[in-house]
Amino acid sequence: AFLVRAYLLQTHEMLFDAHWHAFRVFGGIPDRGIYDNMKTAVDRVGRGKQRDVNARFLAMTSHYVFEPEFCNPAAGWEKGQVEKNVRDARHRLWQVAPAFSDLQALNEWLEDRCKVLWAETAHGSRVAAGQTLRQAAAARGIDPDADRLIVGIPAACF
């Protein structure tokens, strides 16, 4: 599953808001997130997996109780599937995009459109199209609460 949201700027507040909306729409919080080395998350990239993670980003991951994992620079194979999914989603999302009165209207349309596309997308035998994280885990015989794969969403955004 994926969720696309539009923002005017790339700030920490935007990143925190995007995470909260994704967890809300996905129906829970996974145990890890995979990231590129964006400046809102990483202050300095070291050798291999060594990162100086931004304190505000780390506070957010602690708040939501999930582990961030960062791709190695110039290692396209690590994020190739994500990049392909982004390219495919971009093409499918914007084919039918109407005009929007404001950013909120655009984001509501994007969320609805993403859900429609999830339902149309085959996810292999492990996940049925359109399932939330909790539904997908339950379908595989996994108790998401006991196995700590998915955490419930806090009532307030970080």
C-alpha cells in the first residue's frame, strides 16, 4: 500500500503529518520504515549504515515506536522497488486528476484515489488488495498485537 499527500514545503512538520495520515489510512504502525537519506531525517550520512539521525525525526519514530532503516547512498537496488512503485503510482494517480480548490481538497482526493488503486493492485498471495496492515496480518495468521508487527495509532499527531 502507499499513500500520497501534497505539501507546500518539505519540513519536519510536513513529514510528521504525512506519517500520521499514512498510519491512520493503513490502520496501524509497522515495526519499521525504510527511508532514503532525506535531510528531514538524516543530518549526516556516514559509511555503510552509519547515520546521524535528525533528533526531531528520531523523536517522531520513538513516539510512534517504529525503527527507521536508511538506504545506502548510490545503492539503487535497495530502493528500486519503491522507486518503481512511486513511478507507477504517479502515472496511475494523475491520469484522472481534476482541478482542486485548495490543498485539503487535493489531499482528500489523493487519499481516496490511493485506496482505489490499492484495491486494483495485486499483492501476491500474502496480501489481498485493499487490506489494512492489521487485516493483512490477521489473514496470514499473525496476531499483530502479540507479535509487535503493528502498533495502534495514537489519538494525536506527533
